[in-house]
Amino acid sequence: MVGEDGIRDRLQTAWKLPCVLISELVSNDYLTSTEASEEHLFALEIWIDAGGRKQAQLVAGRLHALLQDAALDLGSITSSACCI
């Protein structure tokens, strides 16, 4: 999902638009004496070359459809709640 043909972490001039970037990432550590817990919040940014907000909304709708209730492989990471 993240990579050359997916969501990127920075914009480069040679990339074909539209593209989706991770624009902000905030991580919080909720470690207690009995449990390790983390929260990671991120924002996605849509870059387009034509079509204005309508094109951006179409891309956002497609992203929502792809990510809503998606079975995300987190490897050995466990999660008590996952919201998109």
C-alpha cells in the first residue's frame, strides 16, 4: 500500500499525479506498568494536476472505499481497535 505505486511519504516533481501522500504523523506512547500501547494518527494528502476539488473528492472517495473495513496485515502487531 505504501510505495512507488501507492501512498508516498513525500512529493517529487517526476511523479505522475494524482497521488496520495502521508502528510502528518503523530505517535503517542501509552505505556503503563502492565501493558504497552501506542496510538498512531496520520493524515493523507491528495495532490492532483487537474480537476480541482471535484477530482480530489473522487480520489478521497476511492481511498475510503479501499480502506473501509480492509483487512490490513499488521504482522505481529496487535490492535484493540482500528478505525479508518
